[in-house]
Amino acid sequence: MPGTYLLDYGAGNVRSLVNAVKKLGHDITYVKDPSDILKADKLIFPGVGAFGSAMTSLHTKGYAEPLKEYLALNKPFMGICVGMQTLFEGSDESPSVPGLGIIPGKVTLFESTTKAVPHMGWNTARSIQGPQRALDCGLEADRAYYFVHSFAVPFVEGSVEAKEWCLTSTQYGDQVFISSVRRGNIFCTQFHPEKSGFAGVNVLKAFLDGGAAKGAEADLALLQQNPSQGLVPGALSILNPTFVPEASADGFTKRVVACLDVRANDQGDLVVTKGDQYDVREQSEDENSKGDVRNLGKPVELARRYFEEGADEITFLNITSFRNCPLLDMPMLEVLRRASETVFVPLTIGGGIKDVVDPDGKLHPALEVAGEYFRNGADKVSIGSDAVYAAEKFYALGGKGDGTSAIETIAHAYGSQAVVISVDPKKVYVNSPSDTTHHVIEPAQLGPNGERFCWYQCTVSGGREGRDMDVRQLVIACQALGAGEILLNSMDQDGMKQGYDLALIQDVRDAIRIPVIASSGAGSPQHFVEVFEKTGVEAALAAGIFHRREVPLETVKDTLKQSGIRIRNVDAPLAV
């Protein structure tokens, strides 16, 4: 039957997109058969993961040919991320796999000599076809949108492809790439509108309300007035021969991440908790009994509050072992499902992302566990102890992986940007670098016995067990195995509210090229300013100070803005 259809080829989180469409008052139907594609009045093709996997899936499911026929009919189409990239001729990500060839040009490896890769975070989009055409599609010049990708289509000023297709371009460091395309009723974005706050939901609204079609009608009228041009609707020379694109500018913003440690309390209820030095129980007057688990709120309600206050991402860390198997972990899956209904920024889930065995002995690989979380609303998964074990194996094999680790399998299926490594290091002080085989630094303060140096020992099992590996070894190995981001905690700073461990963060930042999220120790808005200015990390995370409202999230963002640090402005609530 006619209507809006979703072309889901089976990779990544589409629940948030479906929720956003429903929030806008529209129904959406999943494509289940190739014949469904040509039934659609509007078709949305979201994409997460590798270009080759997406194209292979399109052909295997029989979707490729009817999709090309649909596009040739100039029917309303919206492609997102990889869903946009598949319209090009090919990609360096999968050189032997051709794309659909609808748009001339090739997707290339996104390389920056000045910024971390993947390009992960919020950035602006400058208009190429003219501000009105961008506004027709819901794009505003002063808004930031959420990008997460390692491959992109370079924007070349003056090229035929840019003139005829490029709606907006975006700059990240020294790279300028095509961030959205539009011609006729075809409209695609490299960014994820469903994860770009209310500004992104407005882009979806414009598509569903026929925004691209309005521009297409205007283009056709202009073409009829200028038939000698002989160019297809959407060409820059037709739209506005005198239009000068906005000056290129890197609009990349720093991210403020709200973290929710979730566990079951003694009554079996899921609560958000936080403790000092990893202790999440209240102090008990009876020294022979345990205090109650500290309860700082309900996870779904807190997540929505942080989204509305301007959090750029939200992380759920499952710090309890209240289930036998993550695939039967209905409480945390339900948290994700419900949060994704009202929270339109990226959601990360951590805890239990590893190979697990059911009580009946059935093995569930980490890839299957992660897939369950992705299908229920997660955009990224965070791997902790299992990353340390994978790194130990990496070095035991002479500095290479064997393709079986959770990092490798999940990154291969969903892309490196979907894999976050949560690191829990603690200081080990030494008098001299020669006292250890590990990488050492000079911390800001001397050790308890006057030691001038320390190395950061990696831990597992929630910080309870130390391993013979330093943090630098770990992050280098995880990057090589395919991780896309590091969540860098500090056991020494956790709960101290004295600021982030700048020496640790700088050391990790210098060792790798993937993004780093600073965590542990924030106690004031100035600590966020300090970590961004002194280490250059892409994001900073806090938990307890936000939960207790000791430091409101809005105050942090206001302070960052006043300090000249580029941040994403809080969107006005969506009017539907």
C-alpha cells in the first residue's frame, strides 16, 4: 500500500529514526519485499556500517534494481549516511564494490591532518544551492548536526557534481566534504538527522512535508524559463547564477556527555547511581551491613532531562550483573527503547558487551549481543574489560588481531564509529622510568613517597583487578583493532571533583588519532573549559554532578561558550 517506507538493510539503529518519524505524526512501514519499494510515496534509506556491506545487502535482498527504478522516477527519497553514500559510483571503503551510480563521484577515506578520525560529533552545514533551497529541506545555517563517519565525498568548488547535486558542504579541520545532496525529489544527508536534536527532527519534518519537492517544482519552473541551459533541475547555474556560497569554516563543536551508571538496587528496580571511587552504596550506620544502593533517579527520565538541557550525547553504563544473559536483559533493552522515543541525540550502552553463555550453555557472540542493543536504540556500544583481554591477545600475536575479538567483529559489521573503548586506569608511582617496563609520565603531583613518575595500569572487572598493561598500550592496540573512540576514565580522580587528569588525557590524546572522551573528576564548569583548552579532546563526560544538580548541564555549556569554546546551542523544542 502507498505511504512512507523505511529501507532497512539490517545494520545499526533505525529505532530512533522510526521514533522521530512517529513523533512527527507520520506512519512508516518497513520494506519487507523488493516490490514494496515502488509502492512507496516516500522512501527513507538510513545507513550504518560499511559501504560494501550495505551494497551487498541491497543486492542480496533484491532491493538494488527497484531502488534505482524508484530514483529514476524522481519520487521522494531520503538517504542518510551510508544511505547517501550508496548513491555514488563507489567507495574507497570497499573498492571492489560498485555503488548505485546515481550521483557522479566517489566516496573517499576521510583523512585529516589536524583532527581525529572518525569525524564524530556536531558540525554545521553551509549552503551551496542557496539558503532558500537549504531551508526548503529544513537546514539552517546556524544549527549543528550530528556526524559520525570515516569516509566522505570531497567537495570540490566548481565541479559539475558539486553544482548539480551538492546542497551543503561541511568543513572539518582541513577537509571539506559534501554533507547533503538534493536534486529533484532526491535528498540525502551525510549527518544523522534523527540524532541531531530537534534541529535534525526538523530536517525529517521538511522531507515528510515535501520540502525537497517544493524546491524541485521551483527548479522545474526555472528550467522551463531557461530551456537553453539544458541542465537538470537542481543545477547551481539554474538556481542562482550569482549565488556565492558561504565562506568555508570549521564548525565542529566540543561535546558534553551525560553518563548514567545504571544498576539494580536491592529491590530489583533499575536506578541511576553514582559513587566515589566506584562505591555506589550509601554509608551504613551498622558496620556489619551494607548500605542501600545510591538512587539518583530513573534512567529514562534523567536521559530525557539531559537531552532537553543540551547534552550532546548520553551514555548508559550497565554496572550490575542482574541478568543471566544480555539477550534476555529486558530492563536495559527497555531503557533504550523508551529513551529513544524522546531523546534525539546519540545513545551509548556499556556493560556486558562480550561473548556470553546462557545458563543452558548456548554461546552468544559479542556481535550478537551488540546487535540486540543497536536494534533497541543504541548508536554505540562501550567495551571495557574485554578490550583489555583483546589488547593482551593483540600483543601476544605480535601486534595484530585474529578477527575474533568483540572490537573487530562489531567494527567490521557496524563500523568503527560504533565501538567505544571504556578505559579504567589507575596510577602506579615509580621513582624512575627504569623501575618499570611501562610507559611513564611525570604527573602534576608527586607520589605518596615523593615519586616523580607514574604509569597508568589498566584494570578489569570494574577496577577490581589490575593487569600488566599500561593505558598507552591499550589504546594503541584498540585503535589498531578497529575501535572508533576512547572513553577515558581515571580511578584516581573519580568522584574527587578536583578536575580531570590532564596528564593522563594528554598522553592518550598524543598516542592515537581517534576521538577521546575525557571522564572522571569534573566538579565545576571550569574543569570542562580546562580539559578542552589544555588537551584538545573532542568530548568531556560527567555523571554525579549532573545527577545531583551540583553543576547544571546548562551552566557548563554557558561557561564553555563564554570561554570561546565552540559548542552546540540548545535547540528550541519541536513544534508538531
